[in-house]
Amino acid sequence: DNVVVTVVYTLDNNKDDVPDKYQVEVTYDAVNGTVEFEGPEYVTLYDAEGKMSEKGTGYLTEEQIPETEADTGYEGGSWTPAEPTTSYAITADTKFVITYTAEDRTITVNYVDDKDNVLQEAYGENTKYDALYDVSGQIPDAIDKGEDHYIQESVTGAVSGTVKDNVVVTVVYTLDNNKDDV
């Protein structure tokens, strides 16, 4: 009797000694931040009996879950499709993305006379880190307060730009009761 032995080889391109057909690829990315590594990581899928299966379910190990960090000016962080955990069921190639949101910032325009007395209520605006701003439309050439007429003398702080920190613009006015704008 002839004995026929058939040996079947399966692809293992990632060289982890697990056939690729039983694994899915997991990658990571960050928006406005960084991840410890961007993968890919490979998760082996198992059926209900614990045998490797192309249609099975797999789970990340702690070592396959990266640390993340927000860029300067960003905070929070929400994951899509979900936060990667050791209990999150994976059945197909998955890309986890963490998105950090811009931190809150404020823009303030102060209106004072040349003796640092407040001439009118400050203009305030809530904004976010990295937002563009322009408060030039909030800076009048002159302010009338009671019987007194004030003209703009100087402006300190950036009137327009990109918000990195809280923005404070101070407009200094000088008394001009003869209203000759000098």
C-alpha cells in the first residue's frame, strides 16, 4: 500500500508562527496627539471552542494597547470605533483612532484711558486653541463716556492671529474734549 502524506503550508508574513488567515491587523492613529506606536499589531481569532478560526473573535493584550498623549493645546480624547481594551471583541481588521479636542481659550479686549481707568466694559469671546481670530472690529477709534470724548492712543496685544494662549488686547484712549482727534 502506498501512503500519501499531504502537508499544507499557510502564509505567515508577520513571522509570529500563527497563520495569517487566522489573524486580523490592528492599527492606531491620533488626531491632535500621538500614540506610542502605530502598529500594525496582529490579533489571533478563535472560535467558541478555542480553536483558531478565520471567522472567530480575538482580543488585544495589554502590550498591544498604546499609550497616547495630546498635543500642546489639546485635551480629552475620544476613541473610534471604541476605546481599545483587552475586553473589546475584534473580528476584522480594525483601526483605532483617538481624537483630542482643542482646549478652551478666551479673547479679551480692554478699553482704558491713559491713567488705566476703565472706559467701557471689556469685550470677551470664548474660543479654542489654534483658532483664528480678529478683534479689529471691536476696537473703536473713539469712545464717549459721559461728557468726555476719548481718542485711541495705543493698542497692546495682537489684534489678530492664531490663538495659542488666552488673548488680551488693551486699547488705551486719551482725553480729547475739544474733539479735534489730536
